[in-house]
Amino acid sequence: MTIDSYIYTNPGGREYNEDFVDKKDLSDGIVFILADGLGGHQRGELASKCVAFTFVKAKDPSPQADMEKWIANGLKKTNDNLLFIQNREKCNMKTTAVILSVRATNACWAHVGDSRLYFFHNEHIESVTEDHSVAYKKYRAGEITREQIATDEDQSALLRTLGGKTCPPVDTASSPVEKGDAFLLCSDGLWEYVRDEEMLIDLNKASNAQQWAHLLLNRAIDRVPENHDNLSLITVMIQ
């Protein structure tokens, strides 16, 4: 199997891009990183970069490493690094994060906040991370529909972020992977404007990760308002 991927980020209608995307190559796979610095706090762009730099600079895991634990420890280290920078810069920066590791025939992922990971298997959406937000809580309680999360007044009210005095609980998951599987990591600048079923439709049209990303971006760009949020995604296809 091979891993085909495409990484994209754009400031959108904002002056600064507070999203950051990156990857870390391993001897037997790749770790993908996407973070969305919170615009309501100071230096969100620095916070999101801290996530990526922490993982890129981390010691490579051994082939036998528990990758869910390795990712969770990386997010804890990120939180420690953010606290150090906050003290140095005299600011209160926060960020979301979603991390995906694909190694051999297994994938695992973790997230904090409302940046999402979608896992596609056998031509349907196998799983999606659950946003750590007030709006998502309202959806789970049956107060709003899933599609209404994107436009709910509490969509940006996050219950977990990196950059607090202690690292919040980290949700992790893992799955075997096979040819034909795919992953999408994205900030809310994308998933607010592209519905889940459209992501699957575009995946089925695409022959590679870049083409899939372009189809998704074309949908989003046609719908976003003039002053829209930063927009970032990572498409991953197992071939």
C-alpha cells in the first residue's frame, strides 16, 4: 500500500492565517498535523504552529510504539510548550488540533477542539471525530440537527483547547486500513460549508488526494462569505 496525500491552507478573508498544517515522515508511515489557532485569543497563528513543530521535532516512535499513546503524549507536550510561550510572550493563545498517524496497515488519530477527522471505508463514512464544542453538545442532546452545528450561535464556543493550565482529555481512536480507505483532516473553515455526503461524493470522483482536495475546495469557495475564516485541509488516500 502507498499513502497519497495533499495539504492545503489559505487565510481566506482574514488578514492572518491562524491555521497550520504539516506532516512528519516516518520510516514506515506518516503523521499528519492540522491545527486552528483561536482568533479570539492573542497569537493564534503561533499557537497552531506550536502544535506542528512539537510533533515534527519529536523523536520518531519505534515500530512497536503504541501510536495512540504517542500522539496523546505529543499533545500533552504541545500544551506544555504553549504554556512556556504564553509566559514568554505574555499572551493567552489557544488552538485546536487533529493528528493522524498512518503506519503499515494501521491508522490512529486524536483531536482536541473542533478541527475534524473523517475516516472513509468501503465507500461510506466510517467515523468522524466529535467536536468539543457547545454546539456539538446541543446536537447530541437533540436540540439541533448535525447540519445546524455549522451555523449554530455556539459553534465557536469550544469546551476543550490546547493552551490551558492543564492538557485537556484527548480523544483517540484507531483502525486497520486497507487499499481504498481515505481520511480528511480539516478546520471548521471547510466543514462548515461542505456537507458530509458531499465529501464522500467528491472522494468517489477523485483518482488522487490532490484532485479530491480541489473538488472539496471548489464547493467551499463557492459558498463562503467574503470575510470567511481560514480554510485548511489534508486529504489522505490509501492506494
